[in-house]
Amino acid sequence: MARRSSRSAAQPKSTTVETQVDVTVSKTKKQVNGTETTAVTKSTTTEVKTGISKRKSAHAEPTTKREPEEPAEAAASDDEDQDDSQRSAKKRKITKTTKNRPAEDDAAMTLAPRTAISSLKHAMYIGAHVSAAGGVHNAVTNALKIGGNAFALFLKSQRKWASPPLADDARTQFHALSKQHNYDAGRHVLPHGSYLVNLAQADREKADQAYNSFLDDLQRCAALGIKLYNFHPGSTGAGGDMAGACSRIAANLNRAHRATAGSNVVTLLENMCGSGNVVGGRFEDLRDIIAQVEDKSRVGVCLDTCHAFAAGYDLRSPEAWAATMKEFDSVIGLGYLRALHINDSKAPFASHRDLHANIGTGFLGLRAFHNLVNDPRLAGLPMVLETPIEEKGPDGKTVNNPQIWADEIKLLESLIEMDPESDEFREKEKELQARGAAERKRVQEQVDRKAAKDAKKAAKGKTKRRKKGDEDSCDSCNESE
Ligand SMILES: [Zn+2]
């Protein structure tokens, strides 16, 4: 498999990527903050009738240059609520109750009914990373609306260090709604960790801050009856010492596991796209962390399909899928695979770019997901979409359209036992590839330009070094992707 030969050369890239993520999300946040609840309510009401046709037109002509790298939930964050005191949160809740529809109207808001798992040939629990704006309990109803049999959420603001404690009322409602709607919080709810937390942080003070936020999330899981918790392993920082970073992550996990000894929450390392100093691009990184975790029952992996593909693990053909799963098994062990993030990729194979695409529209394509939902080894695991759902509303403003997730869940479920050579499959495959063609072309050109630039730089560097008499260490000269 063509993968990058080393990490060091890619180091400057990491800064670029991280900055990109921040800019992207804060931009979206601005668009959504304050009006989030209303926006979702409005769009869901109208989308029941018009969602699908509207969606098609939006995808046929991608007008925006935005590249969502993180779950769309980032946009629908509950930042606002997290900032306020509990008193004002309560006040807002009262306002909401009077303003919003009565509970029985919820059924009318449903964008797709949930599929009975027993009706599927393989027990695939597919859902999405939904909004928890207004409180964690709202994630349950948001998952229900899109017909999700699993869901992810943020337990607190994912971009702020300070958050108010989990409100008793939100906790009670989370338990009640999960029970009422038959979501097994212990198995099919997969909270996503904060983007700020870097458990590989070497600076003592910053490391403490990261650890405390991480521990707080695990305690929230325990209070909510959640047993799986997914997070990005971290970043090595300057110098790119991967071994040291893996050890620091494992040490923090050990400490957090001890501090939450009674809860048995399993901490899931997410594989990453392998850019710059990010830990987790290679299965070996995850293996090295797990090896140093004392309580192996408290650690596992969440496999993100987009990240894996961008990192150089192919999933497209049945043979490629089997080979990647085999590699996962031999390097990490399939027993550690506890959850999946199901995303297509706007960026080509082994490009080390983290750009989530809608299912079937990216470089992975529908066949990769056919491989996934038909792999019986994955039955029972939570599978979470982190695909983009932003659309331009009639007023030109960006709104989230959860109908897209509702449709993607049904699409993925329909692939179970479908013949990939059937007309039905081929037509769907063709339609979705056409929908993503412009976006794939755009990103491919970016990647090509970057590769050309890097090659030029590398050539220049070589000449310079030769002139200088080859004094550089090979660490800084041998890597290109
Ligand atoms: Zn992910």
C-alpha cells in the first residue's frame, strides 16, 4: 500500500490542517448560533415534504468552498447553553416549552422511521453524530427523528475548556428518553471527545487541563450510563516524537481509568488521516498506545472510514476491505474494534487530508460501504455518520438538513445483502458519484498542486544540500508522500 514513508516531512502540514479546522467550524458556528433550535425545527418541518428534491439540487451544484472536517454537530454545538448559568438555562427551557410543539407532535417531525434491527440480515446499528444543543437529552430525540439506531453527541461544548456541570434535569431526561425509545446507552451511544483535548500534550500545565476535561467527560458518561467514549488520540507537538506521545496518551488513559474505576467506560482511540504530527494515522500508533494501557478492557478503537482511506488504508474493493481488516486484526486485534465512523472522503486515497463526504459521493464510493455493512464481524457495533448536512436555505443562509442523514441511514441499511452487480446498486452508485464529481475534482486538483509544490521543494532542498555538502540528517530529506 502506498503510504507516506515517514512523518517528519509532513510536520509543517499539521499546522495548516489544524488552522483549517478551527476556521471552518467557527464560521459555521456563527451562522448557526442563537438560531440553532429554530433553524432545525423549521427545516425539519419543511423537509418532510421537500427534503429529498431540495437535497439533490444542492448536491448537484456545489456552490460552497467549505470543507467540513468534523461532524456537522460542530455547527450545532451547544456552546451558547454551556456558557450560561443553569438558572438561565432553566428559564430558557420554560420559554422553549411554551414556544415549542407539544411532545405528541414529535412523531410528525420524524424524517424517517427507525429500521427494526431484527429485519436486517446483519445487525448494523447505523446513526449519526447529532446535535445535543439545549442538553444531552435532545440528542436522543434528534437521533430518533432521523431513524438512527445509534448516535454520537458531544457531552459538553467541544471547543471550550470551561463547561457547567451536567444538569440533573438533562441527565434524568436522557435516561428516560433512552429507555422510552429503546436506545441502549451502554452499547449504541458514542460520545465524541473535545477537539481541544490532547492527551499527548507534553507541557505540564496544558496536559493537566486536557486530562481534567477528559476525565470530566468520562464522569459524564458514567452518569448517563454510557460505556463507549471516542476521542482523537492527540498530537505529538513540535519534534514529532511519536513514541513519547503514545506513552503520554497511555499514561493519561491509565490515570483516567483508575479515577473512574467503578464505571467501566471504554475509551476508544480514533484512527486519524495521518497528517503532520497527529497521532493515530497508522494502526501501529494505536497498537503502541494500547500496549501501554494497563486495563485492556477499558480501551478500544473507533475506525473512521474517511480517515483510514486518507491515511492509506484502502476499503474500496472486497479484496481491499479484507486486506485492511486483516491488517487491523494483525496489528491491533479486531477485538479492540468497538465502533465506526462512516464517512466518504472528498480527498483521494492516501492524501492525508481529512475531508468528510456524503456516502457514495467521495473517493471511497458506495462499494466501500457495501463491504462495511456486509461484514458480519461489525454487527452490533455503533456506526456513526459524520457526513456534511449543511445546505443553503431559501434566504441564502446555511442550515443543517438532517434529512440527509435520514436518507444515508436508509441507504446504508439497504446495502445489506444487496448484490453489488445488480442494476439497483449500479444506478445508485452512478448517481452518487455524479453528485460528488465536482467536489472530488476540486479537491484532487488541490492535492495535485500540493504534491507538485512539495516535489519542487524537495528537489530544491536536495540541490541545496548537495552544495552544502550533505550536512543534513536524513530525517529532514527523505520523506515525501
Ligand atoms: Zn470520525
